[in-house]
Amino acid sequence: MSESEVKKFTRKGLTERNTKTDAVFIIENIVYDVTKFLDDHPGGHEVLLNVAGKDASEDFDDVGHSTDAKEMMKKYIIGELVEEDKVPTKRKQYKWSETDSQSKDGSFLTSWKFPVVLGLVMTVLYSYLFG
């Protein structure tokens, strides 16, 4: 489907599409029709109906859906928002490198080392007292 063939929706036009027979919502500027998925949703149809007709991006991210769920969503895409109604997406950024995860001061108490040392101290103390 080319860019010109993508069906465009307005936020206002989607607000009324929030019933069990017409459930549509927005996630990251993409419009999904989940009417046929309501009864199959693992969290129940109420969860989907609560965000139907609205932007569900934050709710979707907060739940932490699996990769399989995100892949399954693709078959429910019916279009996207018109350019005027799009908002910048707020993807969560995860940083896994050692330098990014440490605080500015490099404090021992905020690093991964503190719980490890505390566990070792508690093990030695327990062995000394009860061993």
C-alpha cells in the first residue's frame, strides 16, 4: 500500500467509534480497528473499549505488550491520522551501556555494586551468627 493509498482519519472523526460493534483507537498515529479482536483480547474487551475512539499510545506502552502482540496488531491497521492531527511519538528509550546507566556522580549506593556487596555481607554475617 503506497502512501497515497493509506486511509486518513481525524481524531475528531474517531471519537464516536467506541462501541462493541465499532471499536477503533490510535497508537502512535496509526489507526487500528479492533472490533473483531474484542472477544479474543487476553485482558478482556473492556480494556479495549475504555480506549476506543481515543489515543491509546500511553496505555499500550504502560502495559508492556510482547513482541508477538505487536506483530499481531499489524493486521488491525486501517490507516493513520491526517498530518494535522499527528503528534510526535514518545518511544521509551532504554540505554544499556555502563556509562549511561550510572548517575553523574558515580555513587556506589546507586550502582549495581551496592546490592551485591550488601548480599555478601549479609551472607557472612548470617554464617557467623547461625553457623
